[in-house]
Amino acid sequence: MHLDHKVYQRLREGDMEAFRQIFDAFSSRIYTVALRILKEEQMADEVVQDTFIKLWQSREDVDPTKDLWPFLFVMAKRICFNELRALRYDSKAQKELLRRMNHLQEDHRMALREMEQLLKDSVVKLPPRQQQVWIMSREEGKSHQEIAEELGISPNTVKNNIVQTLKTLRDVFRKADYLYLPLFFFFL
């Protein structure tokens, strides 16, 4: 669509009505160009908006003696190509983030295996009664009352054994420099 050059001059002077006329005249063409390049409607809509924001910001650079379409076309294409570059960069960044997350997960799995092994090794070194109470409580999931009845001891003795075992294990893990010890015991 061809507009009167007076509209372009009014745009340069900051006339919002001239800007609206230019928007009405060219927005669908810019949308079509953006959609062809980006292949996504929402992104094409954003390109239209960005193009007209840039037009408004650079309205003083508009030459009222020349057709505005080539200026808008080049501006819209540049915005599209910048979007494509950003998408490509985002894709690379996402792949790198996933790679790092996988690496961290593997590190955490290894640390967890080490902690589990340290726990098993430490439980084996406990006095027999503490070891038995710990296994029944943490590995078999029995309550203090169930353990007390099964072993013929008081629930308070069971509790004292668990408390003493936790104290011993905390010391072992602290010496092994495991910062995640409280979380580990929380999930046991």
C-alpha cells in the first residue's frame, strides 16, 4: 500500500494518527514476512510489534520523500534473523544446561552411593545390639514398640540405641566431610 508522503512527514513530527495509518497500512505485510521466516504466529506478531516500536523510536530517520516499505521490510527481516539467532543460542544453552545437569546428577548419584556404602560399613562396626536395632528400625521399618517386643527390651532402650547409633553415624559422616548428612538421615 502506498501512503501520501505527508503521512511520513507527520510521523517524523510524532503524530500518533500518522503512526496508526502506517501501522494499518503495513502491519499485515510485516506479519506475512515474519511468518514466512519464523514459521510461528506468535513470534510473527511479536516481530510486527517490535518493528513498529523501532519505527516509532527512529521516526526522525524516516525520509518523507521515499516509500517506507523497504525501510520497514529490512527492519522486520533483521528482527526475524535476530530472533532466529537467539533461538539457536537458546537451544545451545539448553543443551549445555542439560549436559551439566546430567553430570551433576551423576555426581550426586556417586556421592549417594559412597554415603550408602559408608553407612553400611559403619553399621557393621556398631555393637551387636545397636546394629540389630538400627536394621530393624531403618531397614525393616519397624516401630520402636515392635522392636522392643521382638527383642524383649523396653521401647526406651530401643530409642536410646537409635540415638546412640545416630550420634555415632553423624561423627562418621562428619569426619568423611559429607555436607548432605542431615538430608541423608532425613530420608532414611
